[in-house]
Amino acid sequence: MKTTEQQTTILLPSGEWLNNFIVGMKNSGFPLEKPSERSLSWTMPNCRLPILFKEVRASDVPVTMLDSDVTAKAGFTGSDIVIESGLLSLQFGASGQDRGEKDCSPLLKKIWNFPTDQLVPTPIRPRLAISVDPQKYTKNPKAFQLTDLRGTTVYTSFPRITQTLFDRSGVNAIPIRIKERRGKIEALPSLDRTSLAEVDIINTGRTQTENELVEAMTILESALLLLVSADVNQRDEQRIDDFIALVNEATKKERMV
């Protein structure tokens, strides 16, 4: 009797990053397919590697792949989520911009940056930003400074990054009150008399505009990262390395066209 080879599972994030990944894989020559419209499983029919992709919520990727009861030991998600989870740390300059200095957690074996810019003609690049309520923030948003929020409430789905930003920007920490909320938080600053701003992911900026918020400062540009757990077995690690090599080779060919 012929046995079916056990597949290596890699988690995929739902949302905009999934759309970018699908387009990128198609342009690399390895398009993804799924058995039905409602299925959360994806395969690469044109690839010899026995890899199965499983779609989950982007914010659930780090905790899921690090769960000792879960067999999937690798997954894609945005760098903003990876940093918020504590698997990557970063440093901010005095003005609040990401200095690009990142340290990887020992819980990870490796991190690989998916070549979105090379494989996706018009990618949606999410960015983590501070948006202000112009009805309360009376200064020009183009001249925004972190100290403008001193003593106010900031709503965010990214409390770790927000706290790091206001703790490490400049010589002295900037005291603010952070209120963590999930989901659609754009309306909250207008409802709280102590709040001027939110820290959240912006894709197109349309949601902020429709809720009368103005982007004041970009904190970091998000990137699509593949995380590999330190607990990955040798077989799965080799398959993941082979997958990375295939995409990297396809990226080189794309550049030569």
C-alpha cells in the first residue's frame, strides 16, 4: 500500500498580507490553490515540496506556532505583529522613528523577509502610525511631536510597541495613558475627552479618513516575515529552507526580466 507523505504546515495570515502573498507566489511561478472557496488550506500544485499552508488570523500566528501542542512550527505574519508579540525587539530614535535595530527572540530559529516588493507589482504595505483627532489636536499634524500627547490617553491594539515608543523616545519618557482595544478603534479618540490619538495599522488610510482622523506620524513600515520556531524538527526545517530557496531563486529571475 502506498503511504501519503506527511506534509509540513506553514501558517498564513488572513487579510492584506495574504493577498500580497498569493500574488507574490503566483508571480514566482508557484501559484497557490485551495480545494474550495471556504477552505483555509492552500497548496502549491507546481511545487515538489510537500508543504501545506493554513490560514489563521494574522495576530494568532506567533502564539500558534509556538504552542507545544501545535504541529505547525512556522508561519507568515506582519513584522508589526512579531514585534508586538515580543519575538522581535526594536529601538526608536528620539523623534520616534524606527531605527531599524532589531533583536530576535531565542524562541525563533530563523526569520525570513518575504520579497514582497520584488514579486508584487503594487503591494499594499501596512504601516503602524499615530493618527490624531483634528477636532482636539489643534496644531498642524505635519509638525506633530510625541510630546504633544503628554498626559493624554492613546488607544491602540499595540500596547507593547506604543509603550516602547513613549518610554524610549528622547532622554525622558513621555507619560501617557495607554488603553488597549481590539478591532475597530478609530472612533474611540473622539469619544474619550482625555484622548487625542490612536496607534494602529493603516493599509490604505481610508478608514482613518472616514472616521475624521489624520495620520500624524509613521512609527514603522510593516513587512511580511516568515517565522520558524526553535522547536522545528529537522525534516520540516529542511523543507522550509528549500521553500525559501525556491522563492529566492524565482525573485532573482524576476529581477532579470
